Amino acid sequence: MESGEREPIFILISRNLGKLYSEMIFVNGFVHCDPHPGNVLVKKCPASGKAHIILLDHGLYQVLSDSFRMDYCRLWQALIKADMKRVQKYSRRLGAGDLYPLFACMLTARSWESVNRGIDRSPVSAREDVEIRSNAAAYLPQITQLLNNVPRQMLLLLKTNDLLRGIEAALHTRASASSFLNMSRCCIRAVSTYQRSKSHSLYRRAQISLGEALSLWQINLYELFLWLKGSQLGNWVIALLSRMHHSTY
């Protein structure tokens, strides 16, 4: 996995590690489940000058079944879109039962209020951090029950998620809108590939591919909007449009 040189190296490492794991979990279904800092080597390529991420210690992998992987993809899509009906549906399919709100909070490391609002809408605040820690202690019996009910595949993914968040915390790079967009891309590709593999109709496969291309295009457009919104060029364009708007009245 390579990174460029336009952003601070810690942000690029964190982002590319997230991309790497999204590919493994959602697309490939073959996951290195022990990404603690000692197992993640970052090496500068002498030829290109880019940072390469190398995973070490390949003793703990998890193979995800197609049915589990598709439910997990759709659950994350629902979480990113704040679609609570689908969050409930796919959490239950993954063994969470009536504890699906707790399950959603455990997966995202966000409060239930943030999950309902949209986990990509705002970063984790200090108040929310305190709330999450308090709830982890208060709901320990329910957490234990939940861990007993979900499939073993989920247990290892929860462990993997926690280790990745530990790396983010060490690098001071909590999950951003960009990381959720990258997850969305992987989920869309994974679901589309699976649907095409199950379809015997050329027309249906073309429909799926067209829908996939459209969804990916929408994500790219939204990412461009976010970039413009936070850039100097974007501020200039917004100011120009505002000036033009006022000059017409």
C-alpha cells in the first residue's frame, strides 16, 4: 500500500491502513486480525520516496463467509447512511438481537446519538468520549451477552477494529468522513461483485454494474465537494458565487 506526499505522513499512514483493511474485510473476506503497532511496518521506498505499509506476523487470519461478509457490508452502509431500520435488520442478522443499539455503538465506537445522527457528520467530542467510556462500564453484562451471541468471525473483527482504533489514537487521526467514504466504496464494490456472481442474466449484471458505477461516482462527487469546502479554492468559489448572487438583487 502506497501513499503520496501531499498530506502529513501520519494522516496518510492512517488513511492507507484503513483502505488496506477495508479491502481485506469487505472485498476479499480474508483478514489479518492482529494489527497492533508491532505488526505494522512503515517503510519508505528508496525509489519513489513513498511510504509502504507492510503487515507482519501472519499467524492470525479470519476467512469471512460470503453471507457474513454481505451482511457486514450492508450493516456498515446502513451505519454510514444513518439508516436505522437497516442497522437493526443487519445487526439482528449478525446475532445482536435486541441489543442492536449497543452493537452499533461497539462497531463504530460512537454514542447512540451520533449513530442516529450519522457517524460521518461530526468528529468524536470530549463529552462523547467520556460517555462511551462510562457506558462501556455500565453495560458490561449486556456487552458480555452480545459477545456470546455473535459469530466467531465477528469477535475477531471487533478485536481488529479495536486494534486499528488504537493505532489511530496513537497517530491522533480519529476516523474522518474520508475514511467512511473509502469504506463505502469497498462495500459497494463487494456487494456488486457478489450480486453479479449470483446472477445468470446478462441484463441484470449490466444493471448491477451501472448501479455500482453510479454509486461510486456519487461518492467521488461528494468527496470533491468536501475537498472544495475545506480548501482555499473552495472558499474562493463560494465567495465568488455569493458575490454574484448578491449582485443580481
